[in-house]
Amino acid sequence: MPKVSVIVPSYNLGKYLPETLRSVSAQTFTDWECIVVENGSTDGSASIVQTFCEADPRFVMAAFTGNKGVAAARNHGLERARGQYILFLDADDLITPRYMEEAVAALDADPSLTVVYGRGERFGAEKTWDLPAFSMETMLARNCLYISCFFRKMDLSGELAFDPAFTTGFEDWDFWLGLLERVPRPKVLQLPSLCFRYRTRRHSRNKGVTDEALRDIRRQLWEKHRALYGKYFCDPLQTVEYTRLERAFRKASRWSLLWKLRVLYRKMFA
């Protein structure tokens, strides 16, 4: 049985998929399986996965006949996973070569750990990432755990899975809240090294989420995790909505200053 199960949901990301799977192959820790859940892609992704499976039997493809969504794909991967530790990896993201080695060492050394992850960085269309350090209070206000964190399969209950009701995104936030809620004394460790590279794309799913949709998502999260929210105070200044408002205010302030400088220039030199 492999020590680690990597679960990769794949849908029409064949442009990025080889680089993602190569980042799994390049791990210094070698006792793993990688389950690629092919979600009915039409761009040749299945052929790419098949090539990796033929070259390395640690890669396994689980194929759907149609696109059933990322939540269903991850759930299917969980059902098939044989590893003691689980790592989700989206088909366009990357992990650094020693991530598995360092995370497994930490989980083996401390049985009380619930989640282990490392520093992350963005690349692609956007490079800045204001991902805050983990605390339970912050986690309730905004998701501060990216999808590619390690956790123990034994900590999952029969009811804990990705909820397909989160159709506009943030199903990972719901998943992590569910895991933290079910573990009696959750403990999260962030490794000091860079472990995860998150690719940003101009048309990624979460970019189109409106404030109204975020409000509905918060209502869903509150209804599902009332007990967890009841234990902690959620700082409203950490919410996604406040962060968006703050960014908009800063942007408006910069444009206001530029407008004033433009007027002054015209008066002096026009």
C-alpha cells in the first residue's frame, strides 16, 4: 500500500497537465500513488494521463464519461485512494520536489497533526497572493488553506466529502472546515519551505464569483458548520468582502491622485 495518495481532478487542462504530473514524478519521496480522475475532457487529456500510466505504474487513471464537476472527481479519488496520507492537486498547479518528503516526515513525527502544508506562491496571470497565516479565527473568515495540503485519510468520516452544492467554488473551504470540525483538537502545521505553486488563469472558476454569490456561500458555510463557528469569533476585517472593499478603495485612491496630477500638469504646461 502506498504511503501517499495524490488525487488530481482533470478536465480540459491538457495544456498544463504534463507539467503538473511531472511535478509529482519529481518528488524525492517515492512511496506514492497518483490517481488522475479524468472528468470527460475533450482536449486529449486522457491520452496524456495514459502516457504517464504506461511509463510509471504509480499513476492510475479513473475516467468519467462526462464532466461531473470537481467535487465529484475529488470524491471519486478519495474512494479509490489507498494511501495513509492524502494530497489533492489541481491539474494546473505544481508541487516542489521535497514537499512530500517534508510533509510525510512531519506527519509521521507528530500523530496529533491534522493538516500539513508549506509556503505557497502564485504564478501565471497574477503573482501576488495575500494568503494569510493559518488560525482558526481567520479560517472562519476566509479560506487560508490551499487545496494541496496533506491530511490523514483516517481523519475522514463517512459523511465528509466535497459538497457538489458549492457550484460557484469554495468547495475546498467547506471541506477543510468539515475536517477541522470533526477532529477533536485540530492542529495545523505550516512548513517553512516553498512547497506549492498555484497557477492563476484569467478565466479560472473563482474569478467570476460575485459578492452576492459570496454572501450565499457564507450562508451555506454557516448553516453547515454552526458548531465550529460557535466556538470562535470571526473577525469581519478578515472576510473576503472586506478585503475586496479595501482593495477597491486603494485603487480608487490611486486613480484620484493620478487625476489630480494630470490636472496640475495641464495647468502648468498646457
